[in-house]
Amino acid sequence: MQAAEPSKHSNQDAVSLYILGAGVAFPEHLSIETIDALGRCTAICTNLPEEHLSLFPTDIRAKCRSLWGLYQDGRRRSENYLDVVEEVLRTAEGNQPTAWLTPGHPLIFDSVSAALLVRGRAKGWSVRMLPAISCLDTILGEVEYDPASGLFVHEATGLVRRNISIPPNIPVLLLQPSVFNTDYALLSLNTEGPDLSPLRDYLLRFYDRSRRCAFVRSASRFSGPAQIVWRELGEISLVPYRDIAGSTLFIPNE
């Protein structure tokens, strides 16, 4: 992978903070536009682990700093996110433009990116977000479903807590079942994981127990090949955490 030549657009020169997505499969999903922005930056903060960063060309790698160490297992996720936001803002105060590089699409289920967008602009900075491949793109590819026929997408915990009805006869994607009903970070596979029985019971208001659904995790260089674990809805609370971690729950239309 080679850094792209900087473009000639003058509006790029005034950017203080870039919010960038690395895609789901890193580095294969990096866009040329994102690589171009990384080349422009003085500093790059990321939550990609250190071992991932060696895949960057030398000039970009030298500007990268992994903040993965600020994410503490068993700590409130909101506290982890706040520490990361503060560190990115501190970096950007003296190094502009700075980039925040995060897996997936930077504004799809990413609390750090959302906070940086608001707080960076509150400082009077020019903040630019660039799109990237998200888990929604890759999961639809894994299950080979065209959303032209309809798709209901929600975060699993929010669905239950807000008592949101699921529309009939439309496939469903429920994101983040691996942290269902918990405010704490679960970073290790050596955990029992969340209790999915309240999610199961909520979904049984709309489906039969025998309804087939799947925990889907997309392929990447580091997590391995795509994984699709099919279960009957009535059994989802029995699925081991290693099959739930990093997944999205897909309920197809029958």
C-alpha cells in the first residue's frame, strides 16, 4: 500500500481534524481518499492495535499512535471513550491536521467519532469525516441479502430498552449483541459474555422460538474468515461468547 499523492483541493488544507474509517478488513478496505488524508496529517490517533499499524507505509506509520491501551476491560465503556476523545483533542491542539482512524465507518455505532465531531466543531475547528466500508456493508455481503426489499437495523440493547417494535416481514440486523445490556467493556474472549435471555424473550414477542437467526462476524486479516453461526431464536442465550463477540444478529425474512 502506498500513500496517495495529495490532492489540489484547497478546502482540504484548512482541516484541523479528520475522522476516518479503516473499514472492516484492514488494510484492504482503506479508501484512496482516506490514505490521501492520512498522508496530509501531522499526527494520527487510532484505536487499531499496534500490530496492525505495521501494515502502513513507513511515512504514515511514523505518525500513528495507537490509543488501544486506553480501552480497559471491565470498565464503563463511556469512560473508556471519554479518555480517548480527550487524548485525540489534546493531540489535535498542537498537531493539525490530526486524524482519528477507527475500524469500520467512522460514524456508524462509534461514540468516539460522534463526540469528536461535536467537540471539534465547538472549538471552531474544521472537522471532516470521510466515509468507509462499514459492518453493514460486509454483513449484507456475508448473508447475501439485497436490502432493496427492506431492512430493519438497530442496536440490540437500545431496541429492548426503548421497547421498539420490529416491523413484520422485514429482515433484521441487531448490532452489538456481544455487549447486550451491559455498560462495561468486554475485551477478552475469556468471559461468559452477556446474558442474552432478555433479548431472546423480547424477540419472541415477534417471532416463534424456532425462527432461524445467525450471529454474523465479517472476515478480516486479523479475525480470520467470516463466521456465520445459525441458531433457533429460542437458543440464542446458549451460544458461547466466542461465537457472539464482534458479531451482528441477523434475522432473515421467512
